[in-house]
Amino acid sequence: MQYAESTKAAICENSVVPGGFDRVSSILALRPLLDHFDVKLDRILADSGLPADQFDDPDNLIPFREGSRLLGMCADRAACEHLGLLIGMNTPLESLGILAELARSAANIRGALKLMVRYLTLSDGGGLLTLAEGEGFATFGYAIYEPGVERTQIVYDIVLATTWNILRTLSGGKWLPAEILFMRRSPANLEPYRKFFRAPLRFDTEHSALVFKRDWLDLPLTTGDSTRQQVLEKTAREIESHGTGDLSSQVRRILRRQLLSGNHSMQRVADELSMHRRTLDRRLRTDSMSFKSIVDEVRFEVSQQLLETKMPVSDIAQHLQYANPAAYTRAFRRWSGVAPTEWRKARLSSAKP
């Protein structure tokens, strides 16, 4: 139970961290990787304004936005576009702390992934996992809901590579995906991605995910232990009670998941929070917020991520559940002051070396 206790203590001590957070264990692979590129992490930390001892303990917390900004700085200093992939490749299941323990305690892979979906907030306060089962195939995906996150493509690369490692570990090294979906543009050099994932790659999609045969979900785990799972879930719920996520963060997380499923509403959000719609409205107004403002915030964040891809604006409008592209364009102009096509053009120009 060492992971559970240390994570609980870390979250309690950092309960004043604003917005989403992330355990630094997810980027502990940075230091040796940067050494390989002759780049020193301590120097980057000094330039970023983050504490030099931030990575001394894997259970330390870092604001999600600061973590993504740091990753971008590291990728630029190392001149490595696929740094996120390298970090994920070197991130084992064990680095996830209590989340890893929960996954190992499940009866099968389906149970393990469902536990990770349920308790991801113990490790990652800026994104969410999803598990969808279709005809013959399953999709295990990740989406960022925290606003103002920079260099999301690096975060998505880390998560995809890490979850690939997790599924390989849980299956005893047997699992392989059928396809990898990337919510990002195709990198200039695809070879590192092809070599690691060993599956067809599809870029410019509406979310990042691993697609695999559904039968893998039924694979039993040799580490499964229902009694231990109950104990771990109790500990996880205790940790959650000391968590940093406020109501607005919970609403953002639920809305992002509902946008992925294609159906969002205030009533559905209230139902997931086990509260009356009027209660939700009143509590948000107490915090000087409204449900509509949070919906706009989530849509704007997702819009920016999708406009970083080559996805047509009409498809983005449909994904965000607008009646037509014109309605979406009006909304985006209200949020940013420019049309989506102008924003995309300016973003691409600023990203060029």
C-alpha cells in the first residue's frame, strides 16, 4: 500500500493547488532523456520558474498547465518533436502509483481499464480516460479538458505510449493494437511512432485513443484480487475526498466526456453529479460562474486542440454539437475575436521554426 499512502499524503499537502494537477511521476523520464540530448532539466526548471526539487518525489503535484508548458520547453531545447513519445515509452505501469495497484487488482483487462477511467483524477487532474466497446473492437482514449493547456500534442503522445505499455504489461506482453488515433497533425518523422506502436497510425482525429480487438478485454489477470481491490477502492475514495478538483473542474470533465459521446446537457451533468439541476446552477453562480460559460470554455479549449489538426472546420462544428459550421464560426469569433480558419492560419505561422 506504499503508493496509496504516499499519494494520499501528497494530495492532502497540495490541496491548495488551483485548477487541474498532475503527479510528476508521469514525466519522471524527462531527466535521463534530456541527458541523452545533452540538455539539463534543472536549467529548464530554473527558466520555467518551477521549484528545482519538483521531481524529487513521484507523488509531488504539478499544475497541469505548468506541466504541459514545461514539456514544450523540453521538446524545444532538445529539438525533438517526438519527446512525448519517448517519455511515454519509458513510463511503466508502476509509475502510476495507486492507479497501477487498482489496475492489477482487477479480474480482467476490462475491469482494470474501467478502474483507471474511474480513478484517473488521483494521478491526472487535467484529462480523462474513456473506454468504449463496439462491434468486435474496443477503444481506450484520452482527452484533455483543462483550459489553457499548451503543446497538447506532447501530452497526447505521452498518454498513448504509456497506455500502450500498460496494456502490454497487463496482458503479459501479448497485447497489440489494431490502430492508433492521434488528435494532432502527423509529425515530420513517423518512424519512431511506427516502430513503437506496431500498428496503423491515423492522425487528425477528434480524440487520441488505442483501438484493439474487444476480446482482449476478457483476458483474466493473474494479479486479480477482489479483496485487495475493495481495500484499494476505499483508499482511493478517501484520497478523492482530499482532492483538489472543485465543482467547475468536475463539470468540465463531465462535459468533455459528454462531447465525446455526442450528447451533453445541464441535466445530464447534474445527474452525474447526483444533484438537482437547480442546485448545480445555484452552486455555480455562488462561484460567479454559469453552466453556459463553462460549456463555452470547454468548447473553446477543444476547438483550439482540433484546429491544431487538419480536421475540416465543418467536422469540428459537428463534433462540438453545433447545428452548422456558421453557428460554430460565430461562437468561435465571440471567444477569440477571429474566425476558426484565421486562428488556424495564425497558429500554424507561429509554429514554424
